[in-house]
Amino acid sequence: MAGDSVHAVYRSPLTSRYASPEMAFNFSEDKKFSTWRKLWLFLAKSEKTLGLEITDEQIQEMEANLKNIDYSLAAAEEKKRRHDVMAHVHTFGVCCPKAAPIIHLGATSCYVGDNTDLIVIRDAFNILLPKLARCIERLSDFAEKNKSIPTLGYTHFQSICLNYLTIGTAMCIKIFCNSDAEVEQLDQLVTEMAGFKSHYIVTGQTYSRKVDLDCLSALSSLGASVHKICTDIRLLANQKEIEEPFEKDQIGSSAMPYKRNPMRSERCCSLARHLMVLVGDAQQTAATQWLERTLDDSANRRISLAEAFLTADILLSTLQNVSEGLVVYPKVIDRHIRQELPFMASENIIMAMVKAGGNRQECHEKIRVLSQESGAVVKEQGGDNDLVDRIRKCEYFAPIHNQLDVILDASTFVGRAPQQVSKFIKEEVEPVLIPFKSDLSSKSSIDV
């Protein structure tokens, strides 16, 4: 027997049975799509502040419809357009007819998609952190209340007699020290002599294996970053836009003499995959340490810790070698830009049309149709990209025909990239390099 629509499809027990209402809502469609609309509102308000011709009436209309979401219409639009963001742009525009021409103006899909993800993640942590604080507070109360009860200690799940050295309590040291203060002073002296500024206040026989997990998590993250960098280099090398160092007598392929394989980047990707998975060893070890400790951590740690740091060392040496000899081919890049520029210019054309009084969504549809026609010429006939010619012949775009040469200037497509690079280096990169200033001059060479 068929059930109603709610009960006829799978629902995760995480939300239907277990999760808090606030967390379940945080990942709901209502939260997601109302946040999309808020971001479109924020964009419109900001653009209005900076002088774009957006009216108070348009802003008020958007504010009044942030939660007025017609999901049936959105589903129908997405089925038609095969694009979730544009489906919701049109759905929002239906209930905001005055604001429809400026909704999503100058934005990409990721403007709402990724920024909403960041908002949802931020809000999710804001839900979790008070709960974590309560757990810590309750466990602290429990520990304080029961701290003096003698209990058996277990290593390897074998009990340790109470009249012997109780693991991690500094009992044997306390025997020959005159006070707790002397025990702590001894701790501090050894810590400073070993070159550390602080020590763990509480340990078992070993330090917490969470420390290993934190270290390997950082190294795993490094592996992911190196893999991403070197994958991009490999892709651009195929396009002949960029190339890693290639020595004079180096052979790229035993069969094909012309090849210049990006072997350093390929090596980085290969080793990075190994580094990324090693964190799983530390996760399992930290999770499965019984009571004070078990010795099943030992053999695994001898492999995973050493291999993680050895692999990271190789990755960074190789990446440094690659980055010291990267070559860029501007003329190849320019040729590729000229082939794709008419398509890339579509958003700039939309912006120009809106400034001339056009409707953003209507203009988007006009360019979409012309782009598909031009794309067919390129892909099916092997012809040149004729999108600009089609725009010049289309009466709809007459208000900006005299602007097309300026709009198609490639230098206008970089946005604030140069300024962003400079600002990022100055504010994010240079401060973290200061402690390593004396080490920065060392060059890197790699063994084949």
C-alpha cells in the first residue's frame, strides 16, 4: 500500500529520529534557499550602495519574499533548465517581479552556493560549540567529584596493582619530592631542557594518541593541498600554458621523444595520495586505545608516523623544486583566451545590458540561446566562435553594440586578481614566513 509523499521516500534517521531540531533545520532546504535569497538581497543592497540603479522598492520586494519559496515552481524550473541556481533565480523573480531584472546581477552560482555552505557550516559550529562546552563542563564536574577514589589502572587491559607505580600520576616522583610544587618544578625543568614551552598536565603511561591524530591530520591536509597544486600544473601542462622544470638531457618518454611529461608533479600526486590516507591509521589508533593504553598502537605508529613525515618531506622538496622552475607560456595562453573570449564575455555583456535598462534574466536567456548556436558551429562544424557576430546582428543588444570592442578587451576580465594576489601575499603569506626568514634561501634538488 502506497503511503503519503512524506513516508514514501527514504528519510535519514539522523534527522527524522536523532538530530536536534535546530541542527536538522540548519541543513534543511528552507535554510538553504532562504539563505540564497538573503545573499541575493545582500548583493543588491551593496550594489545599490555603490551606485547601481536599484530602487528601494526592489529591495523591499526582495526583503518581503525571503521565505516565500514556491518549491513546486522551483522543481519545474530546474527540470526545464537543468540548473538549480537559475531555477531559484526565476522562482524568486516570479514573486519579486520588480526586482527580477537585478536578482543575481554580477554573480556566479557559487556566490550563493558556496557562501551559503559557509554560513551553514558557521551556524552548525555555533550549535555544536555550546553543546561541547556543556559536555566538557559536566565531565569536569564528574572528575572533580570523583578524583580521589582509588581505582585499578589498566594497560593492555591488564590491571596494575595500587601499591605499584600508578600510570601517569607521578607517584614514584612524588615519593622523593617534598611537595606537589617540587613535582611540578621538576616537570617544568625537564620540559625547558627538552626545548618545549609547556607540558601535558595529564597523561597516561603515554601521551594521548590524539596528538598523533592532530599531527597526521595536518600532514594529510598538506597532502591534499600539494595534490591539488600539482594536478592543476599537470592539467595546464597538457594545455601547454605552463610547464614544470625540464632539464636539458631529460627524457620525457622512451617511445615518444617529443613528450615532456610533468613527472615531478605526477610524483607529488602519487605520494600525496599515500600521505592523505595515513591519517586513517591515527584515527583508528586514537579511537581504540582502551582505558590507560593498549600496545596495539605500537607497530602501527612505527609505520604511520615515520611514513607521514618522510612522505611530507619528499613532497615539499619536490614541490619547491617544481615551483623554482615553473615556466609560463603567455602566447599560448593568449591564443586560448581568444578562442574562448566571446563566451567568457557573456556576463560582462549582461552587466552592460542591465546598465542600459535591460532585464538580467531576459538577457541571460538571449545570450544562452546565441551561445548554444555558436557552440554548435565550433563543436559540430569545427568552425570559429561567432558569438560576437551573432550579438552584433541581434537587435535586442543594440543598446551596447558600440561597447562590444571594450567589453571584449581581455585585460578587463581579470577583475581584482592582481590586487588580490598582492594583498594575500602581504597579509597572509609574508607574516607566516617571518620565523623562517633565515631558511628561505636554500634551493631544492630532487633525485630521480
